[in-house]
Amino acid sequence: MSDYQFDTLAVRAGIHRSQFNEHGEAMYLTSSFVFDSAAQAAARFAEKEPGFIYARFTNPTVTALQERLAALEGAQACIATASGMSAILSCAMSLLQAGDHVIASHSIFGSTVQLFGGILKRFGVETTFVSPTDPSAWAKAVRPQTKLFFLETPSNPLTEVSDIAALADIAHRSGAQLAVDNCFCTPVLQRPLELGADIVIHSATKYLDGQGRVLGGAVLGRTDFVMGAVYPFLRTAGPTLSAFNAWVILKGLETLRIRMDAHAEAALKLARWLERQSAIERVYYPGLSSHPQHALAMRQQKNGGGIVSFDVRGGREAAWRVIDATRMISITANLGDTKSTITHPASTTHGRITAEARAAAGIGEGLLRVAVGLEGIEDIQADLARGMH
């Protein structure tokens, strides 16, 4: 379906109808698949014949999701996983071994920091954390053992924007691969592979589902890496996406562009309103001209996305007062939902990393992150205003 437009792919890609010729995508809730003969079973297990074997690594509903998301990202192949973090782990375990070196943005999700800086370190993989907005820092951090560059853009939670093309060039000259977590933008707003990235990571839990219902993740890229390295890891280690979750995310993809455009439109209005509030010290949103990487964001992304972060004057006490005064906005660390959410990153999403790491990432005690939902913008503004006085 390469000749079709994005919106058509979001609705139609990956559909393989069964003998019943159903219109909606089928949900295959089965743990295994039956073979016609012993010879067919042997051939499939030996990967000499295509077909489904066992739902830990082959399932028609999951395959439909993988094909659709690959079409939207412009990727050759996709492997879906149980969560965004399992996608990152699958990528790392498929690419790295003891003695290898990773360069990562210091402005990434707290659990990703823990994975690279803690868990993988125990297995002999070293990680250097650098500024997401300074390509020269990435170049200086390169070692002969460097195999992977890893970043989020925009970053979580400060929405810093990295120059994907510049970092891809540095990575490739160093013999490394560039992986981009595209969770905040989705392929609606940004397609990292077209900018030179080798691997795209998704937490499908967020905007791809879009309604806070299920967990999911994905690794996308070239067929030789995704099917030659990530798929064998998933087959053996089993960070498997369930058929039910895959079906829910498939339905979410059908409205992805409509939702992302609406999230971004409301987020820009909220960011501009926050800039006018005396209780707010600073607003972080790529769609604002005041954002340090605004020009880059407007070249690299379709718009500013749906995440707005801001510093409240008065530190943690004042920030928590804003949270606790809300009546409508959900106090939760999840994002990408139709319902607006609010969190205090220093004590939640980034609470397990060191104070020094938070300081390096610019995450202060007064920082709040709002994932702007699809409610009326005036209602969102009024809910935040209650705790600002």
C-alpha cells in the first residue's frame, strides 16, 4: 500500500481477512496454532515455511499492528512488544554486548536512564549521557566501542528538540546506529527514519492507543535488524504484546492524525496562556517562539505536539499546590490520553534517578508536565488556574 496517503494507511494497512471475510480487524485470542501435518510443523519451527506457530512470537493481530505501524513510520519492518520499556530493552539486547558503549541523551525517561545507566551497566555495557541539543557533545563522547546513539525528541519532560539529521551523521561516521524514541510526536508529526535515524522506538501505550487503555511498544527499522536481531530475541525472551492489546492499538491508529492535530492545537493555546500567568516562571513547548529549539522543531516536526511543561514559582510546594487544586485533570504520570494528565516529574517519572541526574536534565522541583487532552481548552486552563493564586 505504498502509494496510499497516511490517513488511508492508518485505517487500512495490515488488514488480512480470514475465510469469514470480516470487515473489522479480527482478534486472535489463541496461544498456539494448529498444523496440517508433522512435516508442516517441522518446517515452520525450522523457519523454512512461513506461518503462525505460537503466540509468544507469531500472532495475526499483532502482525497486523506491526504492518500498519511500519507503513506509517516508513519502516521496512516492525516488532511489537509488551510495553515501551520492553521495546527499548529488546533493541538494546539485540544490538549490544559486553564491552559495547552507548551514548544517550541525559533528557530521557527516568526508567530509560535506569536501564542504560544501571541494569545494562551490570552486564558490561557502558553509557555516557550527554546534552540532547549539543551535537558536538555526542561527537566528543564517541569511543571505538560505541554502537548506539539513543535519544528522545522532543525530550521528556522539557520538550528539548534534538537535531536528528546531525546526530545520525555523527553516529554513522562513528560506525554506530541512531535510535529515536518517537513517543511524543508519533509518525503523524515526525518520521525519524526519513531524517537519517536507523531505529524508531514507540511506547504504544501513549498516543498510538490514545485512550489510556493498554500497554504496548514497538521497534522499527530495517528488515535485517528488526527481523534478524530483534525478532529472535523476542522469540526466545518473550517480551510479547498480547493480541488483545494489539487490537486495541490498531483501532487507536485509525484516529491518530485527527487526535494528534487536536492535541497540538490545544497544547499551543495552553502554552501561550501559561506564558501570561504571573505564577509561571517558564514554559517549555516546541511550538512557542520562545522555545530554544523552536526553529529546528518547526523544520523537523509538523507542529509542537501535545506536551507542555512549565516551572511554577515557589518550587515543589507551589507545584504540588497546582496539582492538588485540580478537579478535572487526571493526576497521573501517563500521557497521550484523550484525558489531560498532570505530573510532577521530579517526584514521579524521574524520582528514581539521582538528584545530580535530574539537575543535569534541568528537572527542577517546580516543574510540572501536562499532557494536553481533548477537553475544552478553557476548562483545562481554569483547572490549572485554581492552584496558581
